[in-house]
Amino acid sequence: MNPSPPYLGYLVGAPSWAACRLAKQNITAIAWPNKNRFVTAYQQRMMRDRNASCPSLKRVFDNAGLQERRDAYEMAVRPHPNYYHEETRKQLSREHAVGYYEQKRELVDIKELRPEYQEIASHVLQDVILRLKRAYDDFFRRVQNGEPPGYPRFQGRNRYDSFCYPDGAGWKLEAKERPAEKKGIVRVNLRLTKIGTVKLHLHRNIQGTIKTLTIKREGEHWYAICTCEIGQPDPFPTSYEDVGIDLGVTHFAALSNGTFIDHPRYLRHAENKLAKAQQALSRKQRGSHKRKQVVQRVAKCHHKIAKQRKDFQHKASHKLVNQYQIIVFEDLQVKNLTKAPAPKQDENGNYVPNGAAAKAGVNKSILDAGWSTFTQMVSVNAAWAGRTVIFVDPSKTSQMCPNCQTIRKKTLDERWHSCECGCELDRDTASAKVILDLGHQHLSVGTRPTSATA
Ligand SMILES: [Zn+2]
């Protein structure tokens, strides 16, 4: 008599299908940072001109597209006498909506009316329309799901910082073998229609066939991102170790074998610097030259933090995937975890402290740690390597004893797990062990001896 499995769990990285689905990989090649010695001053100036005019034209174009969609609705649908009748409204929306294909057809006319748009490759503009479509699709999906809808926004001046070539048109990679005495490094040039040729600094070799190319700016750095389709990779040799992982605030992660991955508090370290830059920013007058400089400083801080975090996560993720066959995480909903706590009232209706300030600090650590990107990263890496990632129900994992399964509530600052059955463990290690057990129960391989369950 066991109608439902005791714990909710679901499989993410089942090796068979996941590897097929993930047969695409992002390969980033760094291109033309401003201080790039590869690019002559003349070229830099030319490119900056091109890139300055291109995004601003694109932004105008994007905003016009949004305006058009809005106007279509406001003029044709809203004034209708039966607007508040749901069926009529839906019917009208279907008839009068301006969508992706309509806007794509208009491109030709736009180019005729506004010659400056002829300068921009049509793929780039088509991509802008596609993004607008996606923004609308997401908006309608959120409305349907009853989430906060978030109407697509008009874009500010500094917002646009990337554009995409959705297929092979408009760009070309030219590889040039260098002489042997220069270690045979391949020199790669990227030729972009209407922008010119730029020298690339490849951060890794390109494998497979390139499907799309995105040019992206982050602060003062430019990147060319190639998405490549490559064949199915060979799985790693089977490992006989499994691991449960408790992502925490004290340590970044506690492993069920008793080890820890320490928390990289990059954001905390860089916070003072960032705070100073942001204070300076608030003092500057809008539109001033100084303000622009400080905006760059803030962006640089954020950029550095993001890079450090990503680097750490990649390394930690590879280490886990190399060593363990089955990796079990809690299915944490970071969005819910980082919510502000509900206000508390006493019996007279006065508000009493609800721990919001303390929670805010914890929230910062949670977001700093980047748990969700990390679990995603591990899932992807695991799928490539033929490993399995399982997410289990997080309720009670921190309260259960891994030895005798009794549940005893712990407060947040109780750091040690000690149970009447004689089980003495670090609190986070204990929950990592529980998480691993749940994962095994889910797979029904709990009987398989692994060093991690010892
Ligand atoms: Zn116990």
C-alpha cells in the first residue's frame, strides 16, 4: 500500500536523450577589445563608428516595431464597442495584430524610405524583429500563466549591445595558418558585411559547423559568439562514486562525503569597490562626460565579478562531473528562497521584527553564490559526460538524520547535527547525505555500494 512515491524527484541528465538535445555548444571567441593590439587605430575608429550607428539605428527600429504593434492594438482593437466581450476581443486581436511576418515583409519598404537602414545587413534587422516577437511571446505566456505580465519595453540608448547573424550570410571566418616558428597558431579573421574585417582572438578551437554568430559588447569588450553543432560526444568512463550536494551559505557546497567546496565571496569582496563607484555615479550629473566614465567603472566591476564567478563555477562543475556518476541536488527554487519574508504582526496588530534585514543578507549570499546557474552548468556538463543529475524535494533535507531518518527541527544557526542514534555530523554534510539517499531512492539503486554512502 504505497500509492505515491515518498519524495518528489525528477531526472534531468538522463544520458541517452540529453546528449542529443544538447548537441549544440556555445563557443565564445573574444574579438577586438578596445586596447586590442591586433586592430589598427584607423580600423578601431571605423568599427566604433559602425557599431555606434548600428545599435542606435537598431534601437530606433526596434522601438518603432514595438510602437507599431501597440498602435495596431490601440487603434483597431481597443476602440471597438464590444472590446470587453472576451471572444470579440480575441477575434479582433487575431485579425489586426501586427506580427513577426508582417513586420518582416515591411523591411523592404523601410529600407526604401530610410536609406540609412540600407547600411545595416538585413539579417541584423530581421533579428531585431525576431527578438521583438520573442518578447511578445513571453509576455503572452506570462499573461496566460497569471504571472506578472511585464509588457515589452522601449529600449534605452545604452541597452542594445548585441546583434546576431542567424545563418551563414553576412559574415565569413578566414583562418590563416601561421609559420611553424610561431607555433602554428591559427590566425583567424572575421569579415562582417558593412563593418569590415576584424582579427579574432580565439579562446578555443572551433569544432563542428557554426550555426549562428552573435556580436556582443560587454563594457568595453567585444565578443563574437559562435554556436556550433557538433556530434555526440563520448561519455566519460563509468565512475562508481555518487554524491549528494547541499548548496549552502556557510560553504558554497557541502558534499555527502564530508568535504566542502568553499564559498567564493567575490561579490562581497568587490562590494566596497562597487559601492564607491555607485555612490560616485549618483553624484554625477545626468548626461555629463564624467558620468559616462563612472558608468564604465561600475560596468567593469560587475563584469569582473561575473567573470570570476563563472570561472569558479566552471571549475567546480567539471570537478564534480569528472569524479561522480550520479550527482544529486536539492530542487531549490532560488526565486522563492530569496523572497522577502512576510510581515509579522503581534496580537494588537503592530508590526514586529520579521527578520527581513537578516534575510536580506542571506539573499545576497544566495544570489552571490549563483546556485541556479551552477546546477544548470552541472546538468549540462553531466549530460555531455554521460553522468546523471537528479533533483530531489528539498523539504526536510536539513532536518532529517541520515542515519535513522528521524526528523528533528533545527534552527538556522544550529550548525551541528547530533542525533540520539549516535550520529554526529556537520549540519550541511548531514543534509548532503540525506539528499544523496533521496536521489538513490528515486533511482532505486540504493543498494549499490558507493564510497559516498559509507
Ligand atoms: Zn539519527
